[in-house]
Amino acid sequence: MAPPDFHRLDGDGFPDLVARLPGVPSQVSRARGLVTAALGRDHPLYDDVALLTSELATNAILHTRSGAGGSFTVAVSSSETAVRVLVSDAGSDGPPCVCHTGTQSASGRGLPLIEALSHRWGFTREGGTTTVWFELLQARVPAGVAV
């Protein structure tokens, strides 16, 4: 399911950044760097956005046709209250799976991590492309409230 008004997060109808990258492992760090550079190091959601972007880019390369000579696209939109990131890949035989793995497993934690850390997330599959997205909200603490 696509998030409602995905491209209207910042009010202008356009994402802050869109980049198409080759489906090779070295591009995971590039995707993360592009998204976090768009936000800036002082952004309060910087670390979570970096981690979750890495997970989605890794999944695109390891579990879809993007990693077999294809490419994937990363987009980020931000506002004063939220950040949304989406990764579109070349598709796979099945939909993304939030599979819970054993403690000794070397993989399978990406989507459960996205599910645990994001405010909401989802995916769409159409025309041979899978797009997985997440949204993080900034917590607002009223003045005078101890944290």
C-alpha cells in the first residue's frame, strides 16, 4: 500500500531527492549517504533514516532482480514533522516478507526492523517493480516538559 499523499509531505509535491543506483552492494552506502545528506547531519531522525535506508537498499540488491544486473531508485521527502523514504527495485517472485528469524540467522531482520522503528511502512507491486517505503515522525515535546 502506498502512503497517502506520498509526494505531498513537504507541500510542494516533489521529493527532496530521487536517485537511481546500480544494483550492486557498494551502492547501499551511497544510497544511505544520499538520503542522509539530503536531511543534514543535525536532523533528529538522521540515524534511524540511515539505518532503515540501508536495510531497504540491501533488500533491493539481495532479494530482487535489481541485484542481478539491474538498478534501484531511492527517494526521500522530509518536512518539519516527518521523513519518508522509498526504495523501488526491479521486483521479485514474491512480495516482501516480514519474516522473523532465529537469533543465529545472518539475515532476515530488515523488514522487522523497519516495522519496529518506523511510524508506518508498506509496499506496492506493479509493473514488475516493488516499492517499499517507511515514514518516521519527529516527536514534539512541549516546552516545559521534562524528557
